[in-house]
Amino acid sequence: MLLQVATTAIDLETILGYLGLGLVLALAGIGSSIGTSTAGNAAEGGLKKRPEASGNFMVLSALPATQGIYGFVAFFMLLNKMTAAEGALSGFVVFGVGLSVGLACMISAMRQGQVCANGIVGLSQGHDVFTNTLIYAALPEFYAILGLVGALMV
């Protein structure tokens, strides 16, 4: 009696496509975790000086988390487009878009965390910089949004 084993050949294009999906999710998540922990560390120090400003510290510490959400959204959009029966995206395209959006989200979250940390330090020293910090923190966020919009357009 012969035992037949069904084998599925997975080509390089498919592997790269799924790698791109993993990269968009992982890189955005890594950037958000670094950004939020950077701002959170500053907030923890700032609470020692001004515990009454904890609400502002929390808002500024949470801002870099949005890039992780963008990566999550891009992951599902690309997954749906890659696995669609008709008009499916090439694995090479998904890899390129996933890597690009993931890097944009990662770097912008890390830098946004630094901007927010500096704002938290200013607030803890008694300066009224909350609104200005929100404006400055929106600048790196803009590039993560552009990356997500680019993924939408594919």
C-alpha cells in the first residue's frame, strides 16, 4: 500500500507577501511600544514633580500608540487584497507596501514618543506646553497617516 502525501508548493511571491504582512504589523507595533514607553518613562518622572498633570501626561504618552493601530489596519487591508480571488495583489507588492508602511509607522512612533517625552518634561517643570506639544507630535504622525493612505491606494 502506497502512502500519498499531499504537498503544497509555496512560491517565493507568496512567502514575500506574507512576510510583508508580518512586517507591517510587527514594525508598527515595535515603533509604538518604543514610543509609548519613551513618553511613559518621562511621564513617570514628571508625576513626581506634578502629580496633578497626570491626565496630560497620559494623553501625551498614548499618542505614539496610534501608529500600531495604523499597522493593524494596513495588515488587514493588505491581507484582504492579497487573498482576494479576483484582482489579488502580487506578493511582491504586498511585501514592498508592508515594509514601507511598517517602517514609516515605526520611525514616526519612535520620534513622536521623543517629542511627547520632551513635552512631558516641560509640563513637569511648570511650563504650559501641552497644546504646542500636541501640535509638534502631530508632525511625525502625519507621515504614518500618509503611509496608511498609500496602502489604501494600492
